[in-house]
Amino acid sequence: MSASDCLFCKIIAGDIPSTVVYQNDTVYCFRDINPQSRVHVLVVPREHHEDARELAGDPKLLAEVLLAGAEVARVEGIDESGYRFVFNTGDDACRTVFHAHLHVLGGEQLAGFGR
């Protein structure tokens, strides 16, 4: 998928509205429109990478995404109570947007993982 067709690239460009939680020169963080917990924020690198596997090829950017996730947890007031980071990569993970993004989930007791 090209960046011009990418939902998150359009959000970052301001073509599609979003509720910004945090942003800097590297990442854009906004509330998920279908939250899976009380706090559900997406941390999206401004530079288009298809998924976490591709993002791992740029370790500095990957670290910046994780640091931004920690900052989102702080801003949202869940840094002490706990939070979860999730990347969905590949078909079995039910990935729906083909732009790498980190889910920051928390603000309540989260259910277990997997099936």
C-alpha cells in the first residue's frame, strides 16, 4: 500500500480528523475510534512503515515509538497503574491498517492474552 492510500498517513496529514494525545517530530499519537479499554491510544510513526516487522529495520525509530508510548501512558495517567503495548503484524494478528502502530491500552484491569 502506498502512503497516499494509507489511512494513518491521511490522519497524520490532517485529512481525516483525530483526537491527538501526544505528538512530536517523529510520532503522532491519537485515540483509537474503537477503544478496547478505557485508555486506547495509537502511537504512529510519521514515516510510513507497513508493520512492526518493517519498523524493526529502523531500531532508532522503533525506540522512539516505544518511548512515545511510555509518554502517552504518563500523559493519560496510567504509567503507575499499568498499561499494555501491542503491535499487530501479519494476518493472524488481525491487522487492519497497513501502517505500523503501537496500541497503548490501560486505565482499567485488562483481560488476559490470546484465545
